[in-house]
Amino acid sequence: MLDLSDLPHDALERLLWLSGVMEQVKAELDPEWQRAYYDARLQQRLDAAEALGLHSHKRIMAMTRRENNERGRGVRWGDRRG
């Protein structure tokens, strides 16, 4: 999945290169995390998703709110989560 074959040999160049890779990976993964947590919340499975310990409760709530906003605020959760 992750091709590190172009990894520079120089330590400083490698650090900068890795930083760019990390930014790209984050840009691609963040929307997927957001959609996955949103779907879990819609399916009333957010407790199980949180139990995986992949992100904090606060971050998960922010992601589900953001996804809901991006979709036009169609969901009124009513699940008393903060």
C-alpha cells in the first residue's frame, strides 16, 4: 500500500519526504475515518467503534458532526452524545 522505494538516503531529506507522505496519507484517510464513524453512529454502533480505541471520544464526535454538516445536517442524532 505504501511505497517507500523512493525514500531519500540523506536523513534530512528523508525527514522532509516522510513528512510529505504523512500529510498525503492523512489527507486521504481522514475523510474515510469520518465516514466510517458517521456510519457507525447511524447504525447505533458507535459504542463499539469507540471501544476499538482508535480515536478519542471528542475527535469521534467532531468527525460525525462534520460529516453530518457536509451532508446538509440531515441527521438529528437524539442519542445524547456530546
